Amino acid sequence: MKRGFTLIEVVISLALISIILGSVYGTFFLSSRALEASETTLLKLRELRNSFDLIGREIESSYFDPRDLSSNFLIEDRDIYGRPASRITLTTFSPQRQGLSLITYEVIEDGERLSLIKRITPFATGQPLEAEMIEDISGFRVEAKSQEKWVGTWDSTLTKSLPDEVRVIITMKTGGREFSLQEVISPKIGRRL
């Protein structure tokens, strides 16, 4: 006598298979979303590190001579709806262009989002180029240190010198959390090392 499965046994086995497949499906998509979020965070951190590296090299190579009216180092303390949005303009030897260039880093607003923009004007050509450095930041603050005091504004045409150190702070939000990274940079040209 051949015996097969009863209808109740088939229904129970299909229900168990459905539960197992549902949990595997949910786990797969949760891990996929977590992987995508971590890739986005790592990409933002890499973009931030590259920007810090470039800004740091340009500040280290900044040039100011009080007799040369084309040289400048200017930090302006600004904000956009309570979020720091400093502007720094400096004459420097940029690794991106030969010779001296006038470079400005500033924050622009696009709706609710802030982006850090770099404008570079080589003295040789005089034609400005603009590029977005980092998008979707929460703040950009630049401070200068002179005589052991940090200040939010600096104008080398008034002080007749470069600051002792420059602190750059970039704040961004990723993964629902806001964090800030900062770097302290010392201008090197014309200084004893």
C-alpha cells in the first residue's frame, strides 16, 4: 500500500518554507542596506580626507608679502542660518596649477544643502575655475591662530603677516549622525622650520 502526504502535511511544510524564505529575504535586504550605508559613509570620509589634504597643502604653501598687493590671506567668519560657512581666500602655490594662484574656499547653499566650493584663479591666465569639493556638509569653519588666540577672521593686508596656524573644521552628517573633523595647518613659506 502506497502512502503519500496528506494535505495538512503539505500545508504545514509550505508554511515552514515560507517562514524560512521570508527571514532569509529580510536578512538579505537588511544587510544590503547596511552595506550600502557603510559604502556611502566611507565615500564621504574619503572625499573629506582628500579635501583636507588639498586644503592643508595649499595653506602650507600660502604666500604673503606686504609689498606685493596681489598676495592675500583672508578668512571671513560667516554663517548660513546658524551653520558655520567661513570663506578663506589665499594666494598660494597650488599642487593643481603651476605658479601662484588666488584660491577661495566657500560654502554655497542649494536649498537645505550646503556644498564646499573651490575657486582657483591662476595669476598666469587670470581665468577662474570653479569646482565642488564636498557636497551636503553641515558646516565649514576656518580659524586663524595668532599670539595663542584663535579668531574667526583674518586679513593679512591689515595684520601684515600670515597667521601662525590655521584650523579647518568640516562638519557633515552621515548615517543619521553629525560629526566634525578638523585639522590644524601651519603656513610654511617664509618661516623657519
